[in-house]
Amino acid sequence: MMMMMMMRGSTQLAAGFGRMSKGFMSVGPSAHKRAQLSLPSAWGATLSANGMFSVSKALPWPFSSRPRDFSLPNSSWGSEMMRLYDHYNNQCEVTTESGKKTKGPWKRLPSYNRSLKYATGGIHLSKIIQSEARLFTRNSGVQGAAFEYVMFHSEEEQKCVCVFQAGHLLEGPPGYVHGGAIATMIDSVTGTHATFISGPVMTANLNINYRSPITLGGTVLLESSLDKREGRKTFVSCKVTSTDGAKLHTEATALFLSISVGHLLRG
């Protein structure tokens, strides 16, 4: 299940590029053309003629209006989806004893339906039909019909969690979620987690064990944990459980390989 990091969409791009925002990252002398990526926030990413990649908050968002953040609640979210959203979202900002608000242990990750607005200079990226490209998990215009989810990341705990509500378009066996849809969410969550840890990555291996089917329309919790790192390799495990944690639906292990930004741009 090899998958380029950009196919995971804006969450991972922002995460991976954000880790590089404190400096520069060389992508090699072959990156001789200037390229610009537009990120789904105030982040700007630029590849200069000398092959240096930098990230800043100085570049403007190129769209005429802000895109929709799909990780925010909508009318299709059920009570369990909202309950878990509130549980983690309330821990994104906490109030100290002195009454000051400060960053909490969790951070909500925004999610958009496109990864890139435009890119030049990359053989691979130039072949993408940008006007039609959509992130796979965000390609339905009907709220609640397919993948409804929100991710939270904790740097302190080295974990990433995802609250996932499966819409009616994700049916496999009658009344239950398709195994491929579950695998998609596992790959998305573990890949996002690995990106926070190691920067841009590609999926090298995804091993899944299905334990109990997930009811169509139901809400589950995915929790990704870091197992270990070995050079370019990042090993992550994931569990999919009922919202109260009592039932194990699926468990998986994943291996991700770190890649350079030059790899993405050259295709």
C-alpha cells in the first residue's frame, strides 16, 4: 500500500512541513527549478534555485476564500462523534490556576479536501489534474455520506487519535463498514502520526487484523502509537475500538519510510 505523503492530504503536509519550519532542509542539487506549494493554512513552502526548502508563515493563502475545514462538527455528526470531539477538543486549551489559557496536551488537526493548489517544477506533480484532484477521504460533497472524522495529536504522549463515523457509502457486508474503508482510515491516522514524528513519509507496509465488524453509521475511535524508529523507518501501531474502549474492532501495525521533499517534487 505504497502511498505518497501528499495523497494523505493537507493534514500531513502541514504536519511534516511544520516540523521543518525552524530551519532549512536540503533536497539536493537536482532540484534546480523554483517550486511553490500552497498549504491549507498560513504556511508557505518554497524550493529555491539552490535546492534549499524552507517553510514560513509569510506567504498568503492563494484561494479567494478560506476552504472548508472538514474536521469541524457538522449536522451529520452523531452524539458519540460529538462527545469524543468535545472530550479531546476541550484538552486543546486549558486554563491554569491563575486563570490564564494555555496550550493543552492535544491539538486538533484541520482537514481539507485538497492537498495542493498548484506546484511547478516537479515531474510527478505536473501530471496531477489539479482542478479535479480531491483527497480520497474527503471526496464526498454530502455530509455524513462517507468518511466523517477528526484527528487529534499529542506530542507529549506521542499519540494520534481519530474519531471516525462511517457513512452509508462505506458499506461492505450488509449493514457493516467495508474493510477497505477501515484500512484507509488506519493508513491515514498512522501516516499522519508518523509524519509528526519523522517528517514526510511513505507507507511501506500496513498489516491489519480485523477482529469485529463495525456497524455502518457507527462511530469508533482509532488510536495510533509509536513503537520505534530505526533510521529512515518509523514503526507505528493502531487500534480501532468502540467509543468506550470495551470492544476491539481492528488492530494494525504500519511501517513508514522517511522521504525528502525533493522526492515529492521530482516524482
